[in-house]
Amino acid sequence: MADITYVPTWSGFAYAAFVTDVFSRRILGWRVSATLRSDLALDALEMAIWTRQHDDLAGLIHHSDRGVQYLSIRYTERLEQEQAVTSVGSRGDSYDNALAESVNGLYKSELIYNEHEGPWRTVEDVELATLSWVHWWNTERLLEPIGYVPPVEFEQIWRDTVETNALSRPESRSIGTGGTDHRGCGTLEPLVGVSSE
């Protein structure tokens, strides 16, 4: 899920783009810029693709609003290269991008409008603070929808569970093909204390 928000600074507006994994709530890519050009969204997407470089992104659903940055030819072609499916919000529906808007709102309340952090003088100040905030969000911030654990920890718990389930199934061990069959073994039910709501 992807979205852009703005940040007022003494030198003009800064724009922050985020790409967030809906499953784990992890911010996979981000970028802060002084302009709203398509490079802003594309840079955040490239970081997200790099973050998931060991994962097959074919069939991934990439959702955004109808902003011109997300509908640009370069952006949609880049998604096609990864075999991701483009999904854009419907006109006038403010709820279909609610998770991205929630991340933007928390970014602004926890960092941008935090009286101990601002006021923001330059775009570079916002960029440096955003780097720190994204790291904190991904590795330390406890999120209720994923069981009060940080996103990176949630992903590791999920991967460990999938691997354990795959290895415990006799039919999943495939020495002859040199791999492990992971189909049908990744559910959240085995995660004790982690809510799937």
C-alpha cells in the first residue's frame, strides 16, 4: 500500500512517500523530497522492492490512491517488471486507502507535529528524522493489529512458523527436488498471542 503526505517546513513543503506491507505493517520503502514528481513515489517503490529482494513479488497487489505519481507510466511499468498487480482506489472513496492514511497520520502525530522534534527548517531535516522514525516504527513500535509486536519481529515470527510447519509435514520434505514445499502451511493460527485482526 502506498501514499504520499506533505510536511510544512520553514523553507517550503516537503513530501514524504511510504510503501507499507499490509500484512506486517512494515514500512518497506520511503522517500522525502522537495517536489511531488513521480521520482518521489518511484524511489519509495524501489526501496520497497530492494527490501523484498529475496521474495517473489509476482502477483503482489500494490494499492494506492489515484495520485498521478502512482498512475505514471514509469511507476506502473516498474510494477509490471516485478509482475505485481496495480490496484488504485475508486474516486471519492476515502476508506480504500485507510491503512496508508493511518501510517501518514501516525507519522505526523509521532514525529512531524511532535513538540519535541519540530519545527522543521529544511527538507533535509525532515528526511533525517524520517529515517530514524521509520527504523523505530519497523523495529520497536508495538502495533496492536499484529499482536503488540514491531513489524520486523512479526515477520520473523511468521517466517519461523511457516518454516516449522513446512518441515513438520512429511510430504513437504522434498530431497529429490532440492527444496521445500511451502504451500498451505502459512497461517496465523499457530502464532500464540498474536491477533490476526
